[in-house]
Amino acid sequence: MAGQPSVRLDLRAVLPAAALAVVVLVIVFVELCGREDVKPYAQSTPFAEVPTATTGPTFTPGPSPTGGGQEPTATEAQVQPGGEERDTARVLDLDAIRDALEQYRQEQGEYPNSEGNVQTLCVFTEFDKGCELKDVLDPLPIDPLGEPITENGYWYSGTGDEYAVFAQRESDLFPQCSEHPAFLRQFDTILCVQGPSATPSP
């Protein structure tokens, strides 16, 4: 046994080689795993298809997936039959405003006086004489389509002794007003109540 040579390992030479081998193994492992993950994705979703996929969802909220031109047509179809219902609501509102005007006259001795000028019923609170009706009717009725200044709403004209309240007319369900102020020429026909008459003007 004494004659057998002894083998000594120099750790200073082995450790760097072992570390290098570990690093190489890690790189190979990551490379192989990365290729397996990326390769199927690259094959299933090539770059040329990505814009197509992106364009699809971007276009989805647009008109085509929801019916395109059919949707506005459906909306218009719903709006058209509503004209009679809106006119019915307007006549009821005009009747309520007429009753408020009569009550206002009983309390104040006269109707709100706009000097015969046609004004919005009560859009400009500092100027519209119709706003005075809030003392007896609050809130005041608003047109079923809203109350923009020259599109939808109710309009008032009064001299103290007489009054007229106007609204647009969309259907033939009720008779049109015989008076048609120039201020409301954007409407083909209008509805109205005038006083001190007890019934709407034909």
C-alpha cells in the first residue's frame, strides 16, 4: 500500500470548472424552455395576424357588429311613433300651465307680462316672464324632448290681460294652433293654449 501513488484534487482548479459547467447547464435549460414556450406562440400567432386580431376588437364597438345602419333605423322607427305620445304629454303640460296662469292671475291680478313678446317659458330665469309661474307651479313642465332654447320646449307670450303658451306639434292627433309666431317658424305646426280662453286654440 505504501507503494501506491496518492491522487490529490486541487479545488482551486475544479471549482471554476464546476461553476462554468453549472452556468452552461442553466443557459442550455433556459434556452430549451424558452424555445418551447415561444415557438408554439410564434407559430399560432404570427406577426402578420396580430394586426388582424387587434383590428377586430377595435372594429367591434363600431356599427357593423351591432347592426350598422340598422340600429339608427330602429331608433328612428321608435322615435316616429312617439310623436303622438309626446304631443299628448305636451297638451297635458299646456293645460297645467294654463291652470297655473289662471291661478297666478287670481293672486296677482294679471298674467305675467312679456309685453307680447314670445319668450322661452323659463329658460332664462332673469328675463323669461313665464318663470313667475313658479310661484304657483314648481317645477314648471318641460317638453318631452327637452328644453334647448330654439329646438324643444315651451314658449310664452303675455300682455297682462292675455296670454299664449306654445309647443311644437309632431303629429295630427291634436289640432294645430291658429297663431304661429315668427319666433317658432322652425316648426311646421305648433300646439298652443291661449287665454283667458278656457280651451286650447284650434
